[in-house]
Amino acid sequence: MKTGDNVLISPEVTHKSDWTQGTVIDVEANPFVGTVISAETPSGEIYFDKEYQFKPVF
């Protein structure tokens, strides 16, 4: 994933009932946990977590 990609954010991250759509705003190579993705929803909420919590939207 790279900045600008559209993604679905896991309910485990958002605490909502379903996957939430967002746009990747940052990709960080964290030496302790691996790749960390930050994504912003259309409503302006920002979520971040490990890469496996995000699915690309095609």
C-alpha cells in the first residue's frame, strides 16, 4: 500500500459494525511491529494500525 490508496479499515480498529472506507495518508516502517498504515475516512476520522487491519479497494 502507498499514500493515496483507497482501503477498507477493519472494525477492530474503528469499533464500528462494518469495514469503513478510507484513504491512506501515511505508511510507516515500524521496526517493532512492522508496517503501520494511517488512513483517513471521508468524515475526517484518522485510524492507524498494523497493515493486516486494512484491505485495498480496487
